[in-house]
Amino acid sequence: MIKKSRSSVFIRYALSYIAVVLLLFFSITGYLYVRLSGNSREDFIDNQINRLSRIANQHESYISAMMNMAEEIGMSPDIEFFRYDEEPWKAYDLQLKLVPYTSTATFCDQVFLYFFGDDRIYSSASSMEISLFARMMRYEFLPMERLISMISTTDRLTVIPAQQVSSTLVDSSRVVTFLVPLGSAPGTGKGVLVFLIKDNVYQTLFADAIEGHLNTYIFQNDVLLSSAEELSVPPDQLDPSQENPSRSFRWDGQEWTQVTFSSKTRGLSYATVLRNSDITSSVTQQILSNLAILPAFVLLSLILALWMANRHARPIRAITGLLSRQEEEASTDELQQISTGIRRLTTRNQELSSRLDSAIPVQRHDFVFRFVKGRFSSRDEAVSAARAVGLEIDRAVYAIVLSAGTGGNDHPLDLNAAPFTRFSGYSGAGVELVALKASLYLIFADSPEMLPEMAETIRMEGEAGGEPCVTSLSLSHADFEEASAAYLEAFSAYENRFVMGSRKVLRYSDISTNLPKILPQARRITTAISQALVLGNREVLDGRINDLLHFLKNTNMSPFAFRMIYSDVINSLVHMHSAALSDGSSVQETYNNIFSLTSCQSIDDLDELLRGLCDRLLSEEPSEEDPVQEEDEIGQVVRYMEEHFSDPEISMTALADSFEISTTRFSLAFKEKMGMSPLEYLTLLRVEHAKELLASTDMTIREISAQTGYYDSGSFIRRFKQVTGETPLQYRRGRGGQGSAPDIGPEGKADSL
């Protein structure tokens, strides 16, 4: 029965995993086949278009070379019209002048020159009468008289399609003939160049590395110039002027595809014809090559499925075997048998569960919590309770250590194991604080010097799991009644990780108490953040937030001071920008951001949450409770101040009068909308501009004060320090500005700061 159970478990798992593997295989195969079949055909057509494009580029480069040669000869002062019967000696000179042109036309077998009004035609090797030239050429489909007429009357580019030519002038071959007028414009030339291009030049042009049976054609204005044909499709089945890149047609009982590439000049078009069956075969071959890896994937998946089935069935078989040995009757359903056995084991283990309460580890945990909470009425009672759980706490001093690391384990470190065994004269135990996500260690020692060493060892062991281990240490205590105070000291030091860092043991004795010194400076920075929000300038706002974070990271302060500072940031944002928070469409999300800000636990958390909240405030529109006309006037005033803040003559009275608003009404309306008085806003604009000049230029303080609207530098320095808490020179040096040396005014004296 057990063997039957074992086989059935494996078969269940194996069939389930194999079914999943096959389902994935057919799904992936079907999807890839549909996807690749469409893409592969498009890729095949695109490859043919690219091939035709390459042919077109090469062919039209030949035509351009012929056109350039005709233009150069037509415009050359060395090649002039003459009559052979009047000046026969010039024929030899003309032949010599045609030599370099003929040698550069590597794609052309012969080049002949004919002057209108003459009866002879010239090449780099000979000259003859044009009638003799026509008789010697003997085109397959072009009569001699027609050839003479075309040569003597051509005024634009003319192409004679590929024809068989039997002539001593060229090898017996098919030839494509180009008639190109001399000169740069049709009808203005003085003759014509005749280019004889063998058809094998075109066959070389058509040849490429693409395998397959296909026909390639070149048309000019629907006239076939040349072709390379491997298939029996006649050219009259093609549509050279088709607009679509490809089309399908039926001929001789088969399906064919024509791919066309049309040139934008000279009426040329290029086409390829292929069997649809060849395209399908190529596409299928490409799909199969892409899907070739799937069978290997299926084979590996099946092997993995069988391995997983055996792995998962093994513990079930083991459990079933144990239960079968314990019970007289075993169920044929192994899962039901396991369920029944677990219920019976649960019932039997209730007694074991009750015994755990009296186990030493549990009693130790209970002792630590009771000791920290001050539940022992006397020292003797605490010592006696500790001895009952195997701890000797009747020592000189004790301390509490909080640590966030457990060395990769799920429980606190064992203080009685290595590497703690290198210490002597101590005892201790640890418990887990789930809410704090840390472990509490209660350590008793014979000397105070041992406590920091123990804490450092706990920190190093806690980092064995690879994560940073924040560890804090309380003061050393001798009185057992001070256990609760010791816990609060360790907790305060643990909280101080935000401003003290977490790369060493945090001691309660290292906590700073300089709140009266740092809070005023911090409030100036938070005020600057609110002012930057009023300006609506993200760059300025980022700079003010960076100032705050730099101050927090580089100032030694207590956790209380840290929370006071960012609570002040929150209060300032909420009270000064409550209008931006009153928009019902997004108020809930904004408040959520504020609540998250109040619960941040590190400077990095503060950075991310504060920037997100400020971005929200910048993106919101303020509520519109005032009359539209008044808000329009205040907006105009704000824009005017932003454009003319450097004018030293600007005043609040002049601004109110210019917009026909009373000074009192103007001041109240401005402050209600902007969160500050007009004078404060003007000062903020000037100081922000001064900061840019101090950081990016080497202008003197006197020059900067004049640039920002102050008649004398003293007033400017006082205003600047009132807003930033620093003098201009201190700000410049602190930001690494260009003016690190003392500022010298126009009179050659150092500006006094």
C-alpha cells in the first residue's frame, strides 16, 4: 500500500508539471509562429527592396557619370565643333582629347562623340562616317536609318534597351546604348555622346549574395532596359508603374509576387519577381530556425518537471510512511492520510506546547522583559530569578544594547556562543523587539570597559548577514532599578542613527544637546524653502532643500532637534501654503504626503518626501476667493517686480499708484496672495539674483549690490544676511564661487562685509 501511495504521489505531480510545460510550449509556439510569419514576410520584402535600392544607386551613379562627362565635354573650350572635310587634322587631336574620358568610364565598353551638322562620329581610337558606324553596329531590332536619326537629332537623354549587336566595334553581345546630349541643358548642346554598355555590366549589377530564384528588371517609362531572368515569367506580366512596394498576381497557374522600387529621377523603376512558394519556403525556414530552440527548451523543461515532481513527492512519501508505521490502517489517499495524521499529532502535542512555557529559553526571554520593565522589587529577587534561567547577573555593572542585525538568522544572537566566549566575567541574553525590528540585549559585566567591546562584537556579528547593523549602547548602570532608564538611553541612541550615522556603535553619551544654537539657523533655511515655493522656481527650491539636507547631515544634533527642525518645515509649509492644499481634487494625496513626512525616519526619507510635497505644492493652483480684477492686478504687480527688481527707485507707493490701488489695500492683497509683504518679496528677488551672481561671476560686492537695486553695499549686505544668515562673501566662499579672494571695489579698496 505504501508503494502504491508513493507512485501515485509522483504521478500526480509529474502529470501536472508536464501538462503545464506542454501548455506553455504550444502557446509560445503558436504565438511565435503567428508573429514571426508576418514579420518574416515583411522582412523578406524589405530585403528585396533594399537589394533593388542598391541596384538603383549603382545604376544611377553610372548615368550620373555619363551626364557629367557629357556636360564637361560640352562646356570644354578644348573640344570645339569642326567639319572633317574642312579641318581633317583636328580629328586626331579630338581622338587624343577623348582618351582620358574613355579611360574613366570603366563601366562603358565604348564612347563615341558626334557633332550636330557633321557626318562623322569620333572615338578615342578612330573616326568614321556615321552611316558606316550604323552599318557596322547592326542592332537586332533597330534599323540603321533609325539609329542615324536618333544620334543626329537627340536633344535629351535617350536609352536604347538591351539588344543583340553584331559588330566589330564591340564584342558580339547584348548592348544597352545611352545617347547623352553635350551641354548642361536639353536642346542647347553641340552634339551627342554615344555610350555602349555591355549587358554583362547589368548582369554583374543584378548579382548579389541572396540565394533564390528570381527575375530582376530595370524599366524606363515602362520600357524594359535590361533584365536578369531565371524564371519563365514574361515581362508583360509586370506593372512597372505600381505604387505599392509589392503586389501579388497569378500567371501560368502559380502565384507570384512583384517587388518594385521606383526612382525619383529619369522615370526609372526597378522590379523583382519571385514565386510565392519560394517566399513561403524562405519564411518557413526562417521561422523554423527561430523556433529550433523550443524543442530543447521543452526537453529541459520536462526533465525539470520530473525532477521537481520527484522532489515534491519525496517529503510526502516520507510523511506518509511515518504515519503508516504509526497507524494500524493507512488510507489509500496519502493526502487524506497526512491530514488525519496532522490532526492527531496536533492533539498529542498540546501537552508539549504547555511545557514550552517552562523551557529555559522562554524563561530567559521573560526574565529580560521583566527586568527591563522593573518588575523585581529587590536586587536579590532579580539575581535569584536570573539564576533560575542560567544567568549570573550579580555583577558590577550592566547595560542595554539595541541592534538591528541578527547575522542572517531569525532570532537574536546567542551571547554564550562564539565569538562572545573570548570574554570573561559577563552574562547576558537577547530578545526580539518585533515593533522596533531590532533585538534587545541585556548584558551584565564585571567592568564597565567590557560593555562597549561586547556591543561592538554584537554589531560586527549582526553585519555577518550582509546588511548594515545599527547598534546602540546605553550608559553603564549598577542599580537594577535603573533598567527602564537604561532602555530609554539605548532607544534614544538608536533613534540618533538619523544624525550620527550607523557605521559604529551609537552611545547615549554621544548625543548632542546644542538645540538652542542650531534651531535659529535651521528656521532660516526652512523660511527660505517657503519663500522659494512662493517664487515658484524649482531650481531655487532644489537649492534651498539641498541647503537644509547639508545642514542636517553636517551638524551634530539630537533626535529631538532633528524632529523639531523637520516639524518646523511641515508647519511652515502647511500654514504658509494652505491655499494650495485646499483644492478638493488632490487634497487627500497632499495630506497623505504630509503625514508621510511627519513619520520619516532618516535624512534620505526626509529628502524624498519633502521634494515630493514641494512638487505637489508647486503644481497646484491657489484658490480664487478674491475678485478677479484684484487678483489680475496683483499678478501684474508681481510680474512687474520680477522684471524690474534691479531698479533702485522701485517703491511700494509707486507700484500701488501705478495700478490705481491704495497702499494699504495693495499691501494686504499682496500678502494674502503671496504669503509675504511686497518688500519681503522684492528683497527675496534681489537676494536670489545676488546668489546667482556670487556663485557664477567674479563681480565685486559693490557691483552686485548695484546690479540688484541697492544704492550702497551696506544695505545690500544687511538684507542678504537677514535672508540667508550669511554675508555675501561668506556665501560665495561656502559655495566655491569664483570670488574666493577679497572683493575689491572700483576705488581699489576691499569691500567691508
